[in-house]
Amino acid sequence: MKFETLLLNFDPAPGDRCRPANTPIYQTATFRQDSATSFGDFDYTRSGNPTRAVLEGQLALLESGTRAFCFSTGLAAITAVTRLLKPGEQILACDDLYGGTYRLFSRILANRGITVQYVDFADENALKAAFTPAVKLVYLESPTNPLLHILDLAKVANLAHQHGARVCVDNSTMSPYLQRPLELGCDIVIHSATKFLCGHSDVMAGAVIVSDPALADDLYLIQNGEGGGLAPFDSFLVLRGIKTLALRQNQQQANATAIAHYLKQHPRVTDVYFPALAPPEAAAIHKRQASGPGSVLSFRTGDPELSRRVVENCKLHTITVSFGGVNSTISLPNYMSHASIPEHLRSQKQIPHDLVRISVGIEAIDDLTADLDQAFASS
Ligand SMILES: *Cc1c(COP(=O)(O)O)cnc(C)c1O
């Protein structure tokens, strides 16, 4: 079956006697047992809940994994993965990560005796040289946000496996509709389901998807043992959002492609960052490992004040952090989503002060370009 069909073709309520056509919100903390000594499939919602289980089954299927685990936020999902490491072990991370991930790695993991080494993964020699016996997890995003750098997932997975490390990909900017890292040899996929999976900016959620059964057992112990599993109502919302994932992303991507070209020819724009407009080598890697450019893009004007005015003069594009929702949003990453990056790393990472990020929604393209037109004109 094709991906678009898989999004809809699943058992919404396995074993439910009422045979509902959609997944109910099993809003219960506890489940009755047949006897004091026998357990059914569910006993306590922290350990497992039917609504969450349907969502997890869907995500495992869509990411070509065997099991998925949903958490209260994307960062809770990332935290769960870091629990796989022991004190003294190291994470080798690409040097262009989501701001909250930097904060977790640098300000919280250090206290647990886990170190993180940041490397430019596009520099193959630097990446090879960075492996030490302590490196147990290699962590990356592609395309990165907000600069849309592309990394070769299969190549990184190969290198990591040669050095006995697992590879984890934060796939939030793409979603499984456009990119499936497990199929490329990676071991763990993470999502901020708050973004494209939910798609409506009305729920916080995270997910971890794996193929290896032993790894899945470890992650289940962490989910149940630490208690960060996604609540039934939030699971329902993500499940409902996922049904239109392909439909939304098709429209968002078409709009984003048009806006990227609009910005590229705009006299007041100096650079546009979008996977389809990346330098040829990077664009080729992206084309090989993903089926589309997505709908997050960024651009520069050469003037931080001009960028700020354009952002603030937009009327249809709302100033909001986050991305992946059906509404178009605009932001200044250096001041907003990436302000959580520790200053010493931010200067090294160099998110330009004039960088503007747009997460393109499903509105009519003419209205979106008209909004940018008037924003530039009045800036
Ligand atoms: C938003 C985001 C996260 C964090 O997810 P939350 O749901 O906000 O906790 C992690 N990674 C990426 C790439 C993100 O964009």
C-alpha cells in the first residue's frame, strides 16, 4: 500500500467491542483485571493506553520501524533516548541542532556525566576523527533548522556502525512522508510530533521509533519507568492530525517551493535556504534520501533591522515559534527558537541575526506572496 493509504488504513480500536470507526480517547488511568493475578493488555495508562497504542502502532508503521513510543513533548522523547547512555559515555552530535536539544545536551546531560562533542558532520574527515570508544550515540538532523543544511544519513549511519555507535535522527523537519531514516540504516528516529505529525499547532507531543527489539525493550522501560508517556487526549489529536499528513505536506511543499523562488528573485533578499535550492552536492544528497524539500525555509536580507521589520510587517504570516502547522508562520530564529542555545555555542554556530524563517502553511499561494510583497514594501 502507498503511504497516503497507510495514513488511513489501520484498525482504529483493536479488540473494542463497540467497533468504533475512529480511535476513542480511552480517558482512564486504570483498567480492570480479570483476576488479582492476571493482567490484560492494559492495566495502567502510564504503562500503556489503547489510544496511545494505536498512535504508536501507526508511527512504527509509517517510519518503517517495529515499535514507537510517544512522549509528552519532543524534548521528552529526546530525553528518553539520552537515557540509553551511561555516565562516561559520549554523544557525537552535528553542530546544527534544534535550540532545545542544545540546551538539554549542554546544561542537563553534563550533570549526568554524559558529554557531547559537536562536529560539522558535512566534514567527513572531522567526523571520522571525532569517534572515540566513549561515543555510543551519534545524533543529527537533516535538513537542519533553520539553515537547512543537508547531511548524508546513510553515510553517517555507516560510519557510526563501524565505530560501534547507534545513530539517532531527529526527523521533525521532514516527517515520515518525506524521509524515513530507518530505511537508510539509522537506528533511532525522533519526532517533535508537535510539528508536522500533529500539523495544527494545538498539541505538544514527541515520538521515538526503532526497529531493533532489544532497543525497543530498553525504550519501553524508560517510557514506563520514568512516566513521560503521551496522554490519551493528546494521542488522539496526533492520530487525527496524521491522517492528513500527506495532503497537508503536498500543499505546504508546493507553496514553499513557490515562495522560495519568489524570495530568490527578490532584490532585497541576499540568500535563500531551502533543500531544493541547496548547493548541487547537498541538493543531490537530499534528493537521494528524501522525497521532497519540505516546507520550512529561511532567508537573509543582509540587514537585521530590515529582517525584523519584514517579519513584523507581515499580516498573514504570524510571528510564532515552531513550524509544521497548517498556518504560515514567520520568525527570527536568532531571537526566538534558537535563543535557548548557550551563547558560546550560538556564536560558534552563527545563526545570522538577519535570518528569517518561514514555515509555509496551506493558504492560497497568492495571498502568501502578496503578504510578503506588502511586508517588504512597507519595510
Ligand atoms: C520543536 C523541536 C523539538 C522539540 O520538540 P517539542 O515538542 O517542542 O518538545 C525537537 N527537535 C526539533 C527539530 C524541533 O523542531
